[in-house]
Amino acid sequence: QVQLVESGGGLVQPGGSLKLSCVASGSIFSWTAMGWYRQAPGKQRELVALITNDGGTTNYADSVKGRFTISRDNAKNTVYLQMNSLKPEDTAVYYCNSRGGRYDWGQGTQVTVSS
């Protein structure tokens, strides 16, 4: 059973940056494509970034393309999301999970972009 623990969220002003981390338990991490998802109040959870198991390919939602960067360190069972040029509409709880969200969801980490 894979457990996911997200961290790194917080309150930031528009235009600011944050780096999120997600540590996954289990030896299968290095074989799994991973994604960052977010859920804003009153909205459905959406996929914002995806990275293949070897880190060779990444994909982004149009709303974050050019501002967010997903990366991973398989030796540390960790996936990251570097978020730059943050906007108020990026405010949400951010989660990591496999492609398709196959694992139990963690608690997520709150990101609030506000002046």
C-alpha cells in the first residue's frame, strides 16, 4: 500500500513562488508515472502536471504551462512541483498521486495566493 505525504504549501503573494514536495512510501515509486493535482473550493480535482517514471517526459495543464515545473528523485521516492509566477487562481489544495489517481489520496498541502 502506497502512502503519499505532501508538504511545502503556504500563503504567498501573487507573482511569488513555492516548491511542493511529495514523499511516497513503497518500492514501486520508481516504476510509476506521478502527477500533481489540485482542488479549489467548489471545483473538481484537476491534474496540473505529470511526469513519467524515469522523469524523461512531463506534461502540464494549459493553465500552468510555463510557470510550473514537475520533477522527481526516485532515490528519495519524492516528486516535486516548482511553482513560479503564482496567481490567485492557483489557490487550491495540492495533491500528488499516480497517473489516474490509483493510490489513496494524502491530505494534500494548501496553497493560497493572495495579497
